[in-house]
Amino acid sequence: MFSKVVWKKPQQWHLDLSSSKMTILERAITVVFFTGLTALSAQIAFILPWTPVPYTFQTFAVLATGVYLRRNDAFASGFLYLVVGALGAPVFASGGSELFSSGKLIASGGYLLAFPLASALVAEGLDRSRKAGVADIKAQIICWFSAMIPVYLFGTLWLAESYGVDFSKAFGWAVEPFLLWDLAKILVMAIITTKVWSYQPQEN
């Protein structure tokens, strides 16, 4: 199991875990692993007075899913996360176990529904780098920031609907307080993926 992964070289784990040499079972395990990582990261959450939306490490895990897995697997991991939560597992922020309440998507549901797409967009940028054999910085930057667009857009639109406020009010709650927080996470990961990671397969 995972015999093709060079565990002693973490800078190339992303190559191994997204490789076409991975078996279906190995891919399934990685999908489940990153679903679990997202669920665990969601438990690190705190509320500040200026927004009803919690600060979490959830999006960090969503982005990490995209940098380690190929595009379709990254999307599958995010989708599985939604399914598990919809079935009642306490995987959402602070142990939340509902995707729907009284037949209606929960207030933070717009963010959650965007997560699979966000992971897939990040994976697209990394896949381009892996195919090129070098860090395609332009493609990665485009995909990093493109990944946050559906999260912010869907999240803000549904938050406005849920609280009965206009878009600008929801934008002030759901986007403005998180711009630096999310930018910091993106910068940390982008530095790692462009400056630390290898894109050339190495021998064991």
C-alpha cells in the first residue's frame, strides 16, 4: 500500500499522491484522509464580534486538499465532506452536524458548497506545474485566487439570504474580515508549493 510514495521526501509527496500510478484503493484512502483533515480543521474555530461567520482553519485544509490531490480527487474529497455532514456527522465548524436546518441550507452553507470547487481549482494549478515539471507560478497564482471567488461569492449570497440583509452588508460580514486571514494562508502555501516543493520525480 502506497509503495510508490517516497515518504522520506515530503517535498515530492504531492507528486506521488497525485500520480497516475496510484491505485483506486490508494486514491480512495487519500480522498477520505483529506475529508477527515477538513473536518478536523473545522473544529479550530472562533467567533469575533464583527462577524457572525467563524474564523476557522477549514479553508486551509480545503486548499491543502487541492495541492496534494489531482483535480477530480480533490473535488471528490470536498464532496464527501458535504455528504458526511449532511448525514449528520459533526464535521462542520465547532462540531456542527447539519447542512440543512428546517429544510433550508444553513447560513454558512454557501461556503460549504463551494469547497469542492475551490479544492479542484487549486488542484488544477498544481496539476499544470506537475505536468510542466516546474512550478508554474502564474498558473498557481491564478488558481489560488480563483479558488476563493466561489467561496466568497456563494458564501456571501447565501449569508445575505439567510439573515435577510443586502449583499453589501453580508459582504462586510463574510468577506472583508477574512481577506487578510485567507491571504496569509494562501501566501504560506504558495511559498511552499513554489519555493520548497520539487516537480521532478526523484528516485527512492
